[in-house]
Amino acid sequence: MGIPAELRDYWARTTRNSILIASPAEDAKIARARNCTQEGVRAGFKAACVGAVASAVPTLAAVRFIPWAKANLNYTAQALIISGASIASYFITADKTILECARRNTHYDKTA
């Protein structure tokens, strides 16, 4: 299905050559939002690294020493445990960081 070619071309022309000019305040908001996203990605990556190590050590130790884990946790299960912990820590930390930064920006907008 999709958008007809004429409508798509018209929309592409009008969005590039828009008569609206972004204000400096709007540009500052966009820059702060991008900064928040970058902060969240950095914090999430750090948390994911810590989470991967924190889950890998006990998982691999358990597979070596606990008979049940040795019998039931194959390589795929081990990888899923480790990656699940790191993915969860990434998204939780990134979300919290972005929301905290957005709260700061909201406060910043009210005082300006």
C-alpha cells in the first residue's frame, strides 16, 4: 500500500522548504533532549557492562560447581541469563536517566 508517489514527493518538498523557522528556544530544547538521550545511552551502557559481569560470574561458577546447573544449563541458557541481565539493566538505567534529565529540563523551562 503506502503513500502515493505524488503525495510523497509533495510532502518531501514542503517539509524540507518549510516556511516555519525554528526559534532559538526551540533549538535549545532539541539540543537538551539530544543531550538527555546521550546521557541515557552512556549510563545504560555502563550499567549493562556491570550487569553482564555481575551475572556472568555467578552463572559460570554455578555451572562449574552445582550439579543441577551443570546438568541443566547449556551454553544457550547461560548466554540468555547473562544477556537478559545486561539488557534489563541497560534499559532500566537508560530510562531512569532520560526521565531524570527530562525532569531537570522541565524545571529549567519553568524558571526561564
